[in-house]
Amino acid sequence: MEREEGESMLAVTDINVYYANIHAIHGVSFNVQKGEIVTLIGANGAGKSTILKTVSGLIRSKTGAISFLDCKIGALAPHNIVKQGLAQVPEGRRIFLRMSVQQNLEMGNYIHHSGTMHERMDDVFSRFPRLKERRKQLAGTLSGGEQQMLAIGRALMSSPTLLMLDEPSMGLAPILVEQIFEIIEELNKSGVTILLVEQNAQMALSIANRGYVLETGRVVASATAEELLADESVRHAYLGASD
């Protein structure tokens, strides 16, 4: 995959996030370059999802700055951040279970003029033929893998240049996990930059360019994905390696 080296798309600098009196994120900084897949890995409770919610504007940082395409977005409302070209696929999918597949996708189009919606929907259906087959079906009746495809498709309806995915493999059978990660790679090859939060560190690092390791709200390591896969401490802590 070719990308323009040094062209920063997302820059997160020294963010500190609190839940009431709990200091959840401690001075975290990282960046995502145009064309990359960057992954945040770490155990449950490390702060990965909180960081994505902060970038999305759902939670506010007490300090630091968040820039996307050289625009400071730390104070923007979530829908205005989506308008900038940054979309999130939330943990647990959060699709509208009592709405049809097509209606869920229409909800993802809310920042655009309705006259151009069918173009984007056709693009989603070309990526996910199974969703096209089930376009009239209630989302709550889809399988777990299909629901994850729908959550990704809904985010793509906003035409993002950077897509953030929060635990896309959660609750899926291994064969479906492979399919979802193939989809993520295909999206990246088509020009979408990816920020991936994933507890399955092995899978995440297998497709990523770079990774950041989080422990209790702090970045404790950062390197290329290849270097992290070879790092003994990372292997033992997150990749299930044993002596």
C-alpha cells in the first residue's frame, strides 16, 4: 500500500480524560498518517475506547489538542466532526435493531444531501452484497457478522476519509473475524485511513502499519506493527506467547 509519508491526518496531543474523579487517560499522544492503518492495543480497561470517544467528541479532554486534517476538532460537536470526514464504528455495533438494513444506512447519510444518498448506498452494497440481499430485513434479525458489516456500512455512508473502528471482532466467530479484517484491509486499499481499537492484538497488528500499546490510560510503547509483533514483552502480554 502506498501512502504519502509524513502527511498527518489525525494528531492527538497530551489528552487527559476524567470520569468524575477518575483519571482515565493520562497525557496520551499519537498520530495517524494519511493512508495508514494504526491500531491501539491493550487489555480491557486500558482506555482504548475512551480515546476513540474523545476523538469523536463524545467525551472531552481536560488538556491538549486533537487535530484532524490540520483543523482543531477538540471542541467540535460530534456531528460536526463527522462532517469533517471522521467517522466511528462504535463498540457493540449500536445499530438500530428495529429498523431495516436500508433505514440504518439512511441514518448514516444524515450529514449529506438526500439527493446523493443512493450513490453512497450503492457503494456500500457493492462492498457488502449480503446487506443488499437483506436491505428490507430488520437489523435485529441479522447475524453478528452481518450486524458488524451494517455498522461499518452505516459509517461509510458519511464518506469518511478516516474511519475509527472500536472492537470490530467482538463476539464474532473466528471465520467472521477474518472476514471483517479483510474488509478493513480492502477499505484501506480503497483510500480510507483506519484507526483500529482491537483486543485481538494479533489480528490487529497483522494488518496495521503501526501500533500503540496502552496500559491503564497511558501509552507505554509505540512502533511499527512488525516491531510490536516481534517484541517479547508485547508478545507475552497481548499475543498469548508462552515460554
